[in-house]
Amino acid sequence: MVENTTTHSAAFVRTETLPELDPPVTERGIVKWMRENLFSTIPNAILTLLAFVVIYSILSSALPWILGGVWTTSSLSECREVLDGATGACFSVLTERWNQLMFGFVYPSDQYWRPTLAFVLLFVAAAPVMFFDLPRKLLIFTALFPFIAYYLIWGGTILVPILALVGVIGGVMVYRKLVQSSFAMGFFGGVIAAVAIWFIGGLLIPEGASDNAALQAVPSRDLGGFMLNMMLGVVCVSLSIPLGIALALGRQSSMPLIKWICVIFIEFIRGVPLITLLFVASVMLAYLFPPGTTTDLFLRVVIMITMFSSAYIAEVIRGGLAALPKGQYEAADSLGLDYAQAMRLIILPQALKISIPGIVNIAVGLFKDTTLVSVISMFDVVGMIRGPLSAATEWNGIYWELYGFAALLFFVVCYGISQYSQWLERRLATDHR
Amino acid sequence: MSAITDPPQGSFSLSMLINDTRYRSYTFQAVAAIILALCLGFFYLNVSTNLAAAGLNISYEFLGSPAGYDINQRLIEYDSQSSNARAAMVGILNTLLVAFLACVTATFFGVIAGVLRLSNNWLVRKLMAFYVEIFRNIPVLIWILIIFTIMIAVLPGPRAFRGDEPEASMLFDLFAFTNRGVYTPGPYFTRGLGPEGNGGINWLFVIGVLIASFFATRMVTSRANATQEATGVRPNTLWTNLAIWFLPVIVLLFVLGLKWDIPELKGFNFAGGIKVGGPLIALWFALSIYTGAFIAENVRAGIQAVSKGQTEAAGALGLRSGRIMSLVVLPQALRVIIPPLISQYLNITKNSSLAIAVGYADITATLGGITLNQTGRAIECVLLLMLFYLTISLLISTFMNIYNNAVKLKER
């Protein structure tokens, strides 16, 4: 009887499973997604409706304005004639004044290819630093880039960048020679050698060498537009990272004098707004230099912004140093490494890796802060908009297009950098998860 | 054994200054001290020769001389005959005013956006992410200029409010939004003390009463806590506390004779009430939404830092969701949120120096702007300016350290 129940099932028991029914309409596809994500509760539904109202009101005012934009007129009145009362932006101010927004209004117009080329080369130079998979040989170009970019942007005699390069090479050679005995010897020896080469070479460059140079010399005060923001950002960030590392190490030092110099410097810089430091650059720094020397405003601003960001970067790196387990320091000591070796080989590679997101944040903030130079009447992109462009008779009374464009420029760069930083964080995560 | 642990007793030789780790740090510090002294001396020499060449000297007498310029937005009495020090004081108060206002509203925006970024509503989440990314990645100076431009270009001039059928009208007949600023009703006292019965001492009374009410409610709450500890029944404190908050103040304001001065169109402009100038509003709003985006990220990180197990454990104990938030999640999240929040407040204070771009008379615009340009005392003005900001940030970071020590996890 037992086998009967299995072989001959009762007639009222189904032998084969029914095909699966589709889930009810409210539980599948877009309806389910909307029920779960947009209308799960009554407050949620209200929020969704509110969000729709906000999005609609933004789009309904912005879209016709952007889509109805006029790109090819030469003045605001002409643009308004073309629009004839319809809603639309006058983007023609961007096309007509593109060069001024990018390069400022005094950079010689037949030389625009030079900063453009330098900008393109910047990506080539930055690529091997940003992406580790690229061939390491490219780093040679990165090392050469500062000199090439200097020559392209400022022009003048080629002897100046070549001399600078020779000085650096000389310094590196002396460092290589002396570093075997001690790092401090090598470092200071290298610096002294480089400075000596620059000093002697500076005497050798003939007066007026820039007059008939292949590339016309452009003084720093002629720099402007978004180019100025990019230059300040790139130069100051790259200078302030080594300075920030030195400050962070100095702050952790066991030598009280060194420690307190670093602490006072960092806390002082972090306690004052960048604007006051820019005031120092524009009105006060000249008093600190020997009488008769004239340093141009660009250099003074670079000095102050570099000091500013190096203090912040030092704090980020200090965080990275503090996050390292104490065992790392002890392990380095037990291997018999001296301070410089321990730092270079054990501590800094790990601490810098931890600090990368923070450093990128500082870099983004610094790049945004380069707009502040417009307050001390340098004509960066915001300075151009507030000054010459608003004052121009053809474009008097145009705001949105210009500010929107400047905002877009900064958004693209800063958002790009922060996305890169997130990618880098994932890439560098070597711990097991 | 002592022979091994004792340092070698050899005679001191000069090379030990470099090679012996016991003495090397002294060498380094001596070199650093000499370099520092040389730099300072070099700068001092340059400054004194440069100043002598320009026929100047370092002197703070200009602070006492008349400033000679007007300031529209001010919290204390000031006219163009007042001293430069008074102008700087106006600037300091204006800086503190806009910093305080922006801190309050930025926290408001930031908390809302941060909480909504974690909402389970997809659309709201994306909208808030959009807000945060847009505002964090565009310089605050551009936001200040954009909002200032909106104020000037979009809002009507006072002239639009005139006539029988005006183009613009006042909100509830109380508030006027014009391109020169926002006019709101202003309180004044008919039976108060001070000049014309309207001195600042009346407000001190009001603030004093409010502080007294605050401590009274604290006492009521702690007594309720004690009762709850002892008996397990919590007495209802809501109505007592509300009464303590509101009744004394209302009585005091009635005694002082509070009246509202409503702005009115007189001639070409509004008179009466309180005028909040366009630059202040632009700066306030721009700093709020810009910093709000940063605070939103801090809030989000703080809430996410509390592990989900905490919420679940509290739920397992039978707490309701409101109490879970206030007793379990928030105290832990605040420990993560507050330190970056305070550095955002510090950033607001420092960023308020951008007031100079829209002509709001903060300390940077008065002392570091007009006074500096009129008197030519660059070094003195910039030093005073830095001193002010340094004081503020040192105060704030001291406060932050005290707080951090108070909420630090007490381990072992």
C-alpha cells in the first residue's frame, strides 16, 4: 500500500506545477520601483511631489533660456534685437570674448597658441603622475614640463629656463653624490649647488637677451583670465606639497625649536583668511624685500598662496602620519634605518597614501580660492567678468551668461578632480575587504 | 652591567655635533635658530629702510583720527567724523553679524540636505546630491557675486512701489524686498530706558530674562529626571517649560511698551523699520548655501558612522524610532559631526572676508580696505586684521578642543 500512494496519486492532487504568474502590476517594473523609491509613505510622496515642483521650476526657467540662446552677435543690444522679446541667453558674449575670458585682455593675441600648448602639455605631464599604469619613462617629460611651460608662457630668452634646468640637474647630481654619507648632507649640498649654478649663470646671461628672443617675452602682469587661475592652481599646489610634507614632519619633530616654528607657522596661516594674505602680497610684501628690488605681483601671490595651502596640506599629512600604527616607526628603527631613510622608505609612502583624499580636497579648495586674486585687482576669470567685461559698452548689463560660464569652468575642473580622487582611493586600497 | 648602559665617557670632540645623535639635534636647532634670526633681521632691516625711504613709520595713531567715510550697514552709532578705530569696530561687529547669521542658516540647510541625502526617496536623494556637488565645486566668490547680482537685477527698485497701481507691493504690507535691501518691521520701546526710551539696555533686560528662563527650564527638566529616576513616572514638563519660556518675556516686553516700526515708502526710498542691505543678504545667503553643502556631507558622514547594529539594538530594547534617534543615534553621530561642523563655522568666519567683493562693510572692507587706502598704513592695518581673525579662530578652536575632550570616548 505504501508504494501506491507515491505511484498513483490521488486525482485531486496536481501532478505538475502551474506556470509562474507574473507578480501583480504594483509589484513589478517601474511601478514597483516608484512605489518603493518615490511613494513608499505619505511623507515620502509629499517630498517627491515637492522635488518635482523644484525640478520643474528650475528646468522651466533655465531650459528655454539656454536653448533659446544666441551665439553669434557682437553686442548686447544686437542680441536683444535678435531675441526680439523671446526668452534666451546671449551666449555670444562668450564666443566674442572667449579669448579675454581665457587669457586676459593684455596677453598678445598672436601668441595665444603658447598658453594653449602649455595647457595641452600639462595633461601629458600630469598623466604619468595621475595614472600609474603609464610607462614610467613619461616622468622625464613631467620633470621637464615646468621649464617648457615657463618658456611657453613667459617667453623671452630660452637661456633662463635652460639655466634653471641646469641648476636643477647640478643639484640632483650633487645630491646623488653626497646622499651616501647622509641625507641631510645630500639635500643641503644639492640645494647649495643649484643656487650657486643659478647665481653664477644669472651673471652670465647678457642684459637684453629677451629683446629678440624667438618667443616674445610676456610680463607676468599681462597674464589673466582662466589661464591665471589654472597657473596659480597648478603652481601653488605642486609647490605646497613638498613644503607641506616638510612642515608636517617638522611639527612631529622631537626638536622643540623646529616643532614650535612649524606649529606657529601652521596655526598662524590657518587662522587668517586667504584675503588677508593676498593683502600682504599686494601691499605689504614689497616692504620685506631689499630696497630697489621689484618682484612682480604674480610671484608675490604665488608665494602667499603656496604658504597658505602648504599649512593646510601639512595638517592633512599630519593626520596621515598620526594614523600610522606606532609599530611602523618601531619597525623602521629596529631595522637600523636613520630618520631620513625611515621617513622616505617606510613612513611617508604609507602616510601620503592615507592623506591623498585630504590633499585632493585641499587642492580643489585652493583652485577655487584662486578666484580671490580678483579682489587685489588681478584679472583672473572672475576679475575679467567684474572688471573689463562688465565695463565694456557692448556688453554692459550682461551677468548670467558670464557668471554661469565661470561657474561651469570651475565645476568641470573641481568635479573632475574629486572624481579622480575617488578612483584613486579605490585604486590604492591595498587592504583586504 | 652598568658599563654597557652608561653612555661612552670619551672626551667631547667637535665631530660629535654632527655624528652623535645625542648632540646632533642641538646642532640642527642652533642652525635653525641662526637662520631664523638672520631671516627676521633681514626682514626687519628691509622694512625699516623701506619705511624710512617712504618717509613712514609704524604708528597706530591713525586709529584715533576721523575715518572720513560713511558706512551704510552698521550695528552701532557711527558717522564719517568717527575715528578709524570706531570704523574698525563697526566692521568687527558686521563680520560677527554675518558670520553668526550664516552659521545658523548654513547649519539649517546642511542638516536638512544631509538627512535628505540618506532618505529612501530616490528623487530627493539625487536632488540633494546635485545640490551638494554643485555648491561644493564652484568658488564661493562666484556664488556671492551671482546672488548679489540676483538681488540687484531681479528685485524691484523702491520706485516700483510708488503710485496707485505699483508694479511691486510689500509682502503682507510689512516686508519690502527692493534692490537696495530688504526692509522689515523693527521693534522699539515706548516706555523703555535709554535715549528716547530705546537704548540697548532694554535688549540686555530681554536677553537676561531669556537666560534666566533657560536655566529655570533646565532646573525643571532635571527635577523631572530625578522624579523619573525615583518613581519611574515622568511628570509632564511641556506646559511648565513653555510658560517659563514665554510668560516672563511677554510681560517684560509689555512693561517696556514694545511697538513695531513698519517700513513706509517716503520720497524715493523706504523709511522706518530695519534695513537689511543687499550686500549683507547676498553674503549671508551665499555663505549659507555654500557652507551648507559642506555641512550636509559632514552630517551624512556622521549619521553613516553610527553602525546599523546600534539602531537595531535600540529597537530590540523596545525603544520607539524617535527615542532611538534622540537617545542612541544622535549622541553618537554628533561626536563625529561637531568637530568638522565647527571648522566649517571657522571657514564661514574667514570666508566672510569676501564681503569686500560686494561692498559689505566688514572688518576687511573697513580696516583692510578703505582705512588702509586712505591712510596708507598698510603694515599696521594688515597686522590688525590678521590679529582679529587669529583671535577669532583661536577662540573657536579652543572651544572645539574643550568640546572634543568632553565627548571623547572614555576608553580604559
